[in-house]
Amino acid sequence: MQWIKDQVAAGTPAPALLHSMRDVGWSDALARSALELAGMDVPADLVAPLPAASALPEPDLENEPCNIDAGDRQVQVLMSMERPRIVVFGNLLSGEECDAIIAAARPRMARSLTVATQSGGEEVNDDRTSNGMFFQRGENDIVHRVEERIARLVNWPMENGEGLQVLHYGPGAEYKPHHDYFAPNEPGTPTILKRGGQRVGTLVIYLNEPEGGGGTIFPEVQLQVMPRRGNAVFFSYARPDPSTRTLHGGAPVRSGEKWIATKWLREREFN
């Protein structure tokens, strides 16, 4: 990025920059995103067109409410950003609900896996140093209640959600910056998409408060959301492309431990 900024400041035109970036292996999507972040307009005819946009889950913030009625709970709206689309919620879960989810998940924890877009399966990833497990959708009363609340909060059908994933991070554990959508050009992606289409939204719920570190970071917009028990951060992405600016990660836990629950939302019914 510093090289790009230096080139832009020196007056290098977009076609020359794009050509140089392609020569060293940048994809059109990443090159376009990087140039736009550096403040350069990239003519549409220089790069491959963006993937089609999807309909998105979206909380009802039209009247700028401080609270949203999520059915059985008033959820606070703490922060809202348009691009990327990020909303921070407060009071999504009670302390008792957070403890109940941790207690139900704890006996089933194992090394976290990531989706392998090369094969369509799962794999251990050195960038993700947590333990985790998945609940089946509606597996028990607490999971079903939380899923109903999330569906009402972001106006998205329950059946379009993957099962709730619980993750545990000890001291030093992290998840380096990544995107949650499935890379469209990877060979395993068509297999993954058969189960419900692309991911279009993510909700990360904080189940406890580490003593230090462990925030959710969005490095492209220099935002860090700190983990407070019962709060959550929601973000959506209309297309599987870096232009959504939804690169994010879990910062290393500096002391204590971090428990979160993640809900991924798909275009269609997930099965």
C-alpha cells in the first residue's frame, strides 16, 4: 500500500499501476481495491467487472433508533457505518445467556477449522489459532431463542443462517485478517455454494470480556470493536469481492481468554 501511495503521489496513471500489479501476481479484484483505498479512480474498462450484488440482511435503522425490538429483547444500536456496512449492537444477549452458551459448547471444543475453498471441505489454518464447535441450527432452547432474535434483528430468515459457531481464544490466540465470503474462483467454491449460496453477512457475539486484547479489527477502515459481554458486531457484504472492504480479523488475546459466537448468513436456505 505504501508503494501504491508513493506511485499515486508521483502521478503514475492507473493503467500503468494496474499493469505493474498484474505482472507481479495481483488479481484484478485486489488491485482495484488497493488502488481505490489509495484514492485512485479505476476506470471500469481496465478491470474485470465486479460480481453481481446480492440482497442483504439489514437492521432497520431508517429512523436512527437507539434501540431495536428483537422480539424478546431490546437491542441497543451503538455504532453504524455505511461503507463497509458495520453495526455494533449492545445488549444482544444477557449475561446468563452468554454463560449458558459457553457451558453448552465447552465439552465439544476442538481445534478450529476453516473452509477449504480448494476442495470444498475444511482444513486447519495457521492463521486461526482458536478452538471451536458448531451447534446445529435450533439444536437447543437457548440456540433457537438467539437465532430467532438475530433473524428479527437483521431481517433475514432463520433458515438462511449457518449453525451458531462458538470459538474460544486463549492468551496469544488470534484470527488474522480475512474475508468471510467464499472466493468465487476457487475450485471448491461451487460445492460450498450448493448448501445455501454465498455468505452475505456475519454477526460476531461476545460471550465474555478478556482482560486485554481480542478485539475485532477492520484494518482497511482502521476500526477495532472491543469485546464486551452480550454485545455484537454485524457486517454485510453484497458481493464476494475485496471492494466490500470487509477484511477483518480477531486481534490476539493479550491476557485472559475470549469466547465468541459467530453467525454466518447465506443468500438462501442453508442445509
